[in-house]
Amino acid sequence: MASSHEIPLSSPLGFLTANPISNAVSDAYRSFSDRRAKLGLTNPGTVETLSKEVQREVSLTNYMHTGLRADVTKAMSLSPLFQVSHQFAMGEHMKPYAFAALLGTNNVFLQGSMDNDGVLSTRLNFRWWNPSLVTKTQFQIGSPQDVTSIEQEYTGSDFTSSVKALNPSCLEGGLTGIYIFSHLQSITKRLSLGIESVWQRPTLSQPPESATSYSMRYKTEDWIAAAQLHAGQGALNATYWRKVTDKVQAGVDMTLQVAPSPDGLMGGLQKEGVTSIGIKYDFRTSTYRAQVDSKGKLGILLERRVLAPVTMSFCADVDHVAQNAKIGVGITIEAGGEELQAQQEALGAQPSLNIPF
């Protein structure tokens, strides 16, 4: 019996499916899909999050700040998720004030913020009729250079593909901007291979440039190794993450780059690189991170939950080569209120939202 998606044989277009060539292709695809399903492969993530265990969990890059910072967040609703926050700061490379709001449902993720200089930043992710198809957009307006980012991501059972455009335009009579295509595929239950291609042309007066990078990720129960080779730039980034215990994680991040010497062709190649080693401890009410790199920089971060809605943080960065140090202190207050607690009790054991972050 033909499915609802097949063309009936009585249709004038029935010959498209009722011929030896289409039958052979259909049988080959069905056989390939059955064999791939029997392998039991899982989704490997994305090329962008290839080394997320090291760079997001252990590394201090996304957590360090200098000076004083205070974040006040109030959740208005849990389903749909809606919260607002006020951010105050006094320090290097930080805006004095910013207001942000967040809305999340099973199909929509919307986040916006505006600082004291009037710079508006927004993120909008939308999941289509197919749960595997997600559109991600980012806009920044009011800064010296406005930014527009549009990405289409497809998450399969054993792969993830995406197409991304940064500041795309054709108003000058030709195509300008940055365009990125990436694909990460599970080969075995532990090994994943990926590729990323970049094409960019800032203006029509400049020739287009392209580059390709190759990725690898190997995952076991308690350690993960990942590497990305930028062939055109002569750069290699490799990370290693290990779960030491249930509360201790360690990671190594290494970046090597080979570039022509400033002296020209007679100067040969110049090699540059940096390696950092970090560790993360999770205690009952606090989290401790420490990191040291090959250039003599030492950093630490301590986050401690003083009360249920209040978290204090202290970070320090010491550069022994440059002989300088930076210190940061922060406080985070998360307010919910009695209405939010009542809503949480009313939801009970309902499944949590699958927000397309």
C-alpha cells in the first residue's frame, strides 16, 4: 500500500517513482539507513561546541572579570520561561549598566539586552515544524559597527549541519559578508569527524577569501579529546578533558600556529603557541576553578552560594611575565517570589521545556 507521501501510479507523474532507476535508488537509501541505524550512533554536537567541556566548563576565559560586578535576576514565569535582569559593573572592558530580558518556550528562545550606551543586542532562535530544524539569529544595533548573524542548523540522529551568514549583503552589486558551512558526523560510537568551510568578502573592492578546517572528537566514559586543524592558517587547536571524580574535572587546551616570519621569505616560518591547564572542583555550596598557561599567567575563580538566592564570586589573574595582577569581585542575586514557587509546585513532574538555545 502506498504511503501518503508517494505519487500514485495513476498520476501523470507516477513514472517518476515507478521505474527501475528510482526503485534502485530508493532500495539503496533504505538499506543504507537501516545499516546506519543499527550502529547506534548518537548526535556529536556541533563544530562550534567541539571542545565545550574544556572551554566552557573548566577554562576561565568566560568567567574572568576585573573590578566589581553585580547581577540581579528575577524570574517571572517558569512555563513559558521569562526573566529579567539588571547588570551593574565597575571595571575594565565592562559596561556600567545593562538591562536584559529572556523568553523561552519549546519552539522559541528570545533574549535581548541594552546597555547604558544604547547598544541593543538580541538573539532569536526558532524551532520549525521539524524538531531538528532550528533557525538562529543575532543582531547588534547602536555599536560602531552593527552585526547581523543568521544561522540555519539541522540536528540529525548522528550528525549536525549548519549554514551561517555574518553581515550578509548584496546591495553593492555583489555578495559580501562572511559565510560558514559546518558538518560534524559520528563515525563510530566514540569517534566524530567534521569539516568547516569559510568564505568571506568584506567589500567588493577586495578579493574573496576562503578557508577550510578539519575537526576530530573522540569521547569515552571519562575523557574526551578534540582537535581542529585550520589548514589555510597553519593553526592547530587541541583539547583534552577528563573527569577525575564525580566532583573534579581537568582540562588541557593547546593552540599552535605557524606563520611566515615578518622578515619575509628569507626569515622562514615563525612558530607560536600557548598551552593552558585547568581544573574545576565542585563542592556542596561552591565551585573552584584554577588555570595556568605556558606564558606564566595564573588565574583562579571561586564561586560560593551564600544563601539560596545569593552567590558571591572572587577571581584573580596574575601575569608573572608582565608583572601585573587583576582582581574581580561579583555578586549574583536570583529572585523568584512566592508566585513562582507556587507555579513550580503546580507543574509537578511535568517534563522541562526543550528551549532551542
